[in-house]
Amino acid sequence: MRFVFLIALTIFHFKLTAQTKAKVTFTQNSKITELVNRRVEESRNAMTTDGYRVQLHFGNDRDKARDIKSKFLNSYQTIPAYDSYQQPNFRVRVGDFRTRIEATKFLKQIKAEFPSAFVVTDEIKFPKLLDEK
């Protein structure tokens, strides 16, 4: 009796596992894809970590801070520049460097144009990966 039960169970098991695989096609509205991509970009921009930047300006003259940032961006379009206001001073910081060595290397490149620049610790955005555009 046990032998018959075992054979029946084995046959039943093979019938259950012998189902054919079906191909499923998923279609979604293009607006959903657009919203997902926008959310991914927003979260990528919101991600920060401790790192280093090069400070180009710190003072109470807003026009001078704008001029320095503009001059920097004209020469270095690929390096991000950040301006902020801490009452009563404006500051301009550039770059998103993970290590002090990277920031110091960049500082040496721009020291002739911006002689008062120096490296500071700051909360930076994650730099884009090489395969991201």
C-alpha cells in the first residue's frame, strides 16, 4: 500500500513540475517611466557624504561672489560650483572631492587664477560614475 502511494505521489509531483513556461509581456504608460526616472535623479542628487571642496571666496560682497563663481564656471564647466549665504557673508565653494588629496590636486591647478583658494571639509554630493551621463 505504501509503495502504491509513493508511486502515485511521484507521478502527481512530476505532473505539477512539468508545466510549460509562459512569456509575460509587461506594458506600462510612458508617464510612469518618466516619473520613476525623475525620482531616481532626485534621490541621486539628494545623496550626500562627507568630503572636501575648494573654497574660492568668503566675504560680504555678493557681486564679488557672483563674479568669482562666474569666472570659475567659464574656465571649468565640468566642476560643480556652489554658492551659499551665511549671514553676513557669501561663500563660493567648488568640487565634490572624496579625499583631501583629490581636492589638493585640483587646488594646485587653479591656484594661479584663485590665489586665496583653500581646501575645506564639506558635505558633498556623490560624484557621477563614469558610465553615467
